[in-house]
Amino acid sequence: MGFVEFERDGEVGVIVLNRPERMNALGSAMLGELRAAYRELEGDPGLKAGIVTGRGRAFCAGRDIKRAPPATPASATRPRPSTPTSS
């Protein structure tokens, strides 16, 4: 894996986001690697716990908007869920 590392420390699986130059922002490739690491963690019956952490100064900045597909007019005008109002 390139952007995500999976390590085992006894009965603990450690998933490390490894893209510190982008504050571990999640791009498509990184999300795919993260899913694979979750499957590896879930599929190991010897693990009792899992930790997700990030290299560098940030855990995860969120979605990498520089690599995300551009918003379309349809996605920009999607209705938002309604919130209840107090009476």
C-alpha cells in the first residue's frame, strides 16, 4: 500500500494514513487502500482492536478537493434534508 499502511502490534491492528504532504486528505486511491486495510483488520480473528491514525501534523484533512470531480449543476442544487423547526 502507498497511502495507507497496516501494522499489527500484538492484538491491535493499526491503520496509518500516510500522505502527510496533503495532511492525509482522502483521494480516490487512498480511499481504496483504506477500504482494503479495513478488510484486513476485520478479517484477522487474532485482532481485538483497531486504531486509525495519520502521519504528520494532521490526522486527516477530509476529502481531497483538488482531486475530487467537479461539482455539477445537479449536485449543487440537490435538496438538503429538512430540519425540524421549533414551534
